[in-house]
Amino acid sequence: MPHIVLASKSPRRHELLRRMGITDFSVVVPDVEETYPPGLPAEEVPGYLAVLKSEAYPHALGVGDILITADTVVICGGRIFGKPDGREGAAAMLAELSGRRHTAVSYTHLRA
């Protein structure tokens, strides 16, 4: 059976793997600055960042290993909302999004 490495500290992503019956996985989060080129279409940002995280993974994968990286952004009014910074940032983000149409875009990248 392949060994799965999840390059995410997101509790939600951990839970998703467990709900799929995958309980034997390790978590290694590469140190990467989550920036993207100016002018990159908002819908492409999570894919760009997921691949960036994959490329920053600091260890060689063993035979059969699978590395999972992912990213999610919220887009509202053409603006990209990343991860909020703490409780106050989350409250401010929710207040700004409240009552407005917005889109969440997620991208998952697998590397074997």
C-alpha cells in the first residue's frame, strides 16, 4: 500500500482523508511563501500554489509514496481572499463576504 504524505496543516484536509478511510498518512508541511505572479487569473491561483507547495517539498518520495498538496481561495468582487489571520481576520473576512456572492476555488495536486 502506498504511503501518503499530506503537505497541509489544514484540519479539514486531515478529516477528509480520514473520512475516505485513509488513516495511515503523515503530515509534512513545506516552508513556502504563498505568493503568486501579479496578473494570474484568480481562478488559477490555488492550482499555482498547490504546485508550488509540491515543488517545495523537501524530501524525496519513496517508491509508491504519494504527496498531496492543495490550496483554496475565496474570490469576491475580483479580489482573492486567502487564509484569514486569526479570529479577528476571520471575523473581518466573514463580515466583508456576508450577503455578497463569492466563489471558493480549491485545487489538489498529487505527486507520486
